[in-house]
Amino acid sequence: MQYYLPRLSEPAARWARFLGVLAACAAVLWAGYALRGVLTPIAIALALAYVLNPVIDALERRRVPRVVSISAGLVFILGIAGLLLLLATLQVIRLADRAPAYVASAQVWLDQTFPNLYPQSTTQPAEEAGRAGLNGASPTATWPRGATQRLAELAQSHGLAAARFIAGWLAAAVSQTGYVVATIVLVPVYAFFFMLHFNRIVRTVHDHVPLAYRPTVVRVVTTIDRSISSFFRGRLVVAALVGLLNGVGWYIVGVPYSLALGALAGVLQLIPFMGVLVLPVALVLAYMEAPAGAWLLPVGLAFGVYMAVQGLESFVIAPYIDSRVSGLHPVTTIVALMIGAEAAGLLGLLLAIPVASTIKSLGIEYLLPEIRRLAGVAPPLATPVPYTLSDTRGEGPAEGKETTP
């Protein structure tokens, strides 16, 4: 094939390779976005296999058959996830049932604190509205007078458009429900086969890398693997522990819907600086459920639980798990997650950190040396890197012992 290609100078060949790689990356990104609905379950399963593979390898070294350890692990994870999902769903349903009462109670507080905020002639008295909501009366008892008639008029004048909107919404809801169910079914199946053949896949990819580029590729992939594994295996564990401790602590002190709040705290913990958003929700719920005039103790206990968990996370959990060595600045993590979610939804959210880590490693390996060369800055001395693919996979190569930071 080389006889049919034009002979290029070294700078031209370098640009041709760069443009070829850029075009290939653009094609992969376009295909991934177009097929994001199909690729999302695969990405979830691959991430699950990536996180659990070291545990499976450790059990296999202790003579536990790989199929048995994978099956037991998936059954355990699915059982725990199903139980937590059921309990959290029940609490969310209860919260939805109590929402009108909370709204009415909030209106009572607003009317008492800011008496001129709403014109009293258009609504029921605040005390009556609050009592009606808290006693289980219809939520429409707190609506402005004439709102029901106005809604009926709007329904008559825009009935066809409303029917089309409702039909479209129902169709979208059914479609999304079917997709979620299919994802829940497919993820364990994909994860099982990924974990079963994970080391073989790594070995196959390694063996098919050209020999001339193998040391460089292994060195770059090692850096990427270290960064990604630190995020997934470290931050996920920290988030799970923070969510569990918050949920249990709030349950002990009597905060309502503590399990759902703990799950929310764990999810928000994955995003730097976002975990604090669950605190106002917990404090408001503790205030709403507290007896009249005796809210200080429940709110203080809810706040104390959150601060205690944050102290444990900062000074005990995170240093022990060593989750702070992902190589990505917290601001970079936030921006990457926002871009991924905006570009490709859940799939983009899953791939944001791996892609950001890959871009950073490739930039350090290829772009930064070129910038230093153009600027006339001498490159730093190479430093040994004791970390290789064999450290985490058990079968990886040992090439690439040095790198340039």
C-alpha cells in the first residue's frame, strides 16, 4: 500500500497523521452520540466490570472459580441495589403524598413572617390553609379563588392541544420506562461477559499494539488507567460510604426520608462541591416534621450528622482510600461532567472522567513536549513509574517503566 501513497516530508507526514487521528476521533464521537441509547448500557457494564475486576482476580487467585465469583458478586449487588431502590421509592412516594401539607405549612410560615407578601383577599387565611393541608385536605384548598374555573375554561379552549400534549407525554414516559427496564436487564448480562473475559481483552489489545509504539502506548495507557481507576474505585467508594453514613445518621436522629436523602447525598458526592446541596433539603424536612416551637433540636441534630460525616470523609475516609490522586482538578471534573451530560446525557456523564483523563494524559505525552520545544524550555528528566498494567490486571505487560510528567 505504501507504493500508492505520495511521499511526504516529515512535517507534512506529521500533519497528515494528526489530521487522520483527528478525523477518526470525530467519527468515533459522532457514532457514539448517534448510538448513545445502545452504548449507554454497555458503558455502564464496562465501568462495573472495570471496578470489580481486581476483586474477581483476587478471588480467582484464592482458587474461587471466576464464573462463581462473578455470579455471586452480581447477585449480591443486584440484591442490595433492588432493596435500596425499593425502600427509597417507598419514601419518595410518601414524600409526594405529604408534599401538599409541606407546601401549606410553608405558606403559613411565609404569611406569618411576611404578612404583606401575598394579598390576603385572594386566598384563604393562612392558618386555615395550613390546617387543611396538614389534615389531608385537597391541595386545591390553598389555590387562589377562581383558579379551578379558569383551569376548566383553559381545558375547554385548548382541549385538543392538551390532549395531544398528554398523549405525547405518555408515549415518551412509556418509551423511557421501557428503555430503563431494558437497561436494567442488559447491564448485568453485559457486565458478566466483560468480567469473564476482561483480562483476555486487555492481553489481546496489548499483543496487537505495534512493537515500535508499544512502550509509549503502555506508558500512556498506564497513566490513563491509574487516573481512571483512582476516580472510579476511589470516589465511588467514598460516595457510597458518605451516602450510607448520612442516611443512617439522619434515620437515627429522626429526619424523615433519610434513606432517600442518603442516596441523594451519595450521588451528589461524586461531583466535587455538590454534596452540600443535600443539607438544606434535610434541614427543611427536619423543620417540617418537628413539633411547633420545638424545631431547634431536630434541625441541629440533622446539621450535626452532616458535619460529622463530612469530617469523617475529609480526615478519615478519603485519606485512607486515597481517592484524591485522580490527577484531575475538582473544577476540571465539574466542567467535564457538565460537558458530558450536555453533549450525550447519561452516556456522556459516564464517559466524562475517562475522556478528560485521556485528553490530559495525551496532552502531557505529546502536546506539552512540543510546546516546550517551541518555547525553548528544556524537558524535565524522566522519572521512574513503578505502576504498570500488570499491577491491576494480573496479566499486563511490564513495558514503559519511565515517563515524563
